[in-house]
Amino acid sequence: MTAIKPRSARVVIYQGDDLERLSDLDDAVTRAETALRRAEAAAKAPGPARTLDEVDHPQAALHQAQERHTEAKAERDVFAAEAESRRVVVVLHAQPRRMWRELMRDHGPREGVKDDEALGVNMESLPDTLLPISIDREQSTIEGDTVDFLEALSDYDYYDRLFLTAFALNRGAALADPTQRLGFAPSQTSAATSN
């Protein structure tokens, strides 16, 4: 018999506001890179005859832009390393076909519930059943009880990141963003909050 390894996906959950802070620092690096490119262009551009004091101005601006860029990258890299050490990696795997069909049957969509009808499942009951059995504990970095970990997550991480990824693994979708995979709007249960 040929063994088939189930499809899997890796979801990284950052602690608290780490992801937002990383995004802010990435934006700062991007702004510093843009300023550096402008300063480089200004330093190379020929211009009208200048006095000796004016000749140094573009070079000074370039030096300041280089320093700001270096500092922004260093700050981002230091924080990224800290955030990396705190993050939790969750590895999810698809269920065998019969198990998935049973889950779909047992957790069919509720009539008149838009989110249920969009995915063809009961969004109230399926996530709590599917997620615990989809997590590969050996490859994940979850400490302690899986159910306790899942209970501590925000709706966004629980539903939009983990559940929709597990759902997509079983349905065969292959895009990186599960909300795009399924044509589904984020956070169907409540407003997204950070952990």
C-alpha cells in the first residue's frame, strides 16, 4: 500500500502586539530606504555651480540617510529576533477523506446563516472539533494543553488564521492566505482583537 502524507500548513502566531510592532518597524525601514535612494540621487545629480559649503550639503544628507537606514534596519532586526523567540508555530494537517466527510456531515451549515452557507459548514461547531485534531503537536511549538492554547487565542487567530487554514487543507485550496482561498471575509464571529 502506498502511504500518502497528509497536506500540511504552518501558521505563525505572534505574541501580543509583536506583529503590529514588526509591521511598524518594516514601514520605518521602507521609509528609510526611500529617503536613502532620494539622497543618493541628489548626491549624484549635477546641478548649478555651488559654493564649497553647498557642495557638502548633498553628501551630508546622504550620510544622514545612510545612518537612518542602518539604524532602522538594526532596530527592526533586533526586535524581529526577540519576537521570533516568543512566537508560536502551529502546524496543521489535513484529515483523511472519510474523517473529513464525517465532519462535514456532522457539522452541516445552519439554514439562513450567511457564513455557514458560504463555507458549507456550521461555523459555530466545526472549528472546535476540527482544530484540535488538525494540530501536529510534534511539529508545533505549543507548550501545555492544546485546548488551553486554542482558548487563549483571539477570534482572528483562531478562526481566520487557524480554522480557515485547516479548512482549506481539507478542501484542497492552495493559496497562501486562507481568507482569499475561500473567498471569505475575515472574522466572522466578532471583531479581530490581538492576544
